[in-house]
Amino acid sequence: MMVTDLRHFLDLPVDAPGPARRLAEQLGDLVSAATAGDAGAAWESALPCRRRPGHRACPGRMVLHRDFDVSVPIRWQCSTCADQGSISNWAESPFDLRLRRLARAEPVHQILIPTDVASTLRELRLLDVDCQRLVFRIHPHATGAVVLPATEDGLEELIGSVAAEANHETDRRRQRRLDVAFEVLNDAVGSTGA
């Protein structure tokens, strides 16, 4: 079981080794997903397990549990392998996506998207907190795809963020991935009637 204090992974030096940076990224993603979801109940996120037993990617997804009390560590575990851990001192960190205000109740559409599009969305750099919350609430679907739960306004805002980042991307491969994500989300707008 990996027991971590998130404070130790914030503000890593520029010359920090690659494994430390990757672990910091993984912990940040786990906190973002746990705080984007509801407190008090475990839920399976779309975050992939990073273990590679037998030099093959584990097919599992991260199951997260966040207590109502922010002093209690976030618990995480893989849905397939034995990888598990806890993260303390996560509250008020840059990865804390908890709602800070009441939100207007709107219908939430369950939009099926490919897992590679979900991965592209997690890599977006120019997202506001509301869009980050949408991206990290993505969860698996029985078909092998993943589900993006979004309101019409949230989906439109996310599409705008993807378009803005695609327009400023200089790496051709990443721009193609952003263009695919834009098309998938745009098609979803048509299917939700937005």
C-alpha cells in the first residue's frame, strides 16, 4: 500500500527525476478525480492503472473514495490488480476540484466517448475548474468506452477549451488528437440536442 503526503509532491524542482514527476502527476490526477466525484462513496474513475505486471499494462481503472471530512486521506485502488494507497493533505491543493459554491441544477447527459479522447481531455492545459471537474468525472462504461457526464453548458465550454488549445498547438500529433476530441465532443452536442 502506497501512503503519500501530497505536499511532498507539490512544487517539485525542475531537475526532479522522471519517476518522481510521473508519480506527482499520478497523485494529482487521483486527487482531481476523487474531488470531482461525490464524497462518501467509492466510485470507479476512467483513470487507468499505471502498473505493468509482466510488462503489460494493467487493464484496471482507479476506484476512489473521499470522505466528507477533508482531513481524512483519499483512498484509491485498482479495480483489477492489488495496487492501492492513500493520499493525505490534498485539501486546498491545486488538484482539489470540490465545488465551492452551489450549482444550478441542469440535466446531465451521459456521453459515450472513446478512452483515447478521455486521455486527451485529461492532458488539456487551459481548462478552468468547472471543465476540469467534467474531465475527471469521466467513468468507465460496460462497452469499453467511457462516459462523460456533462450538462449542455458544460459540454459547450469544454468544446471551446479543446478548440482553443487545438488552435494554439504546434505539435502536429497532439493537434490531431485535439482535433479528434473536438469532433467527438461536437458530435455529442448534436446527439444531446444542444
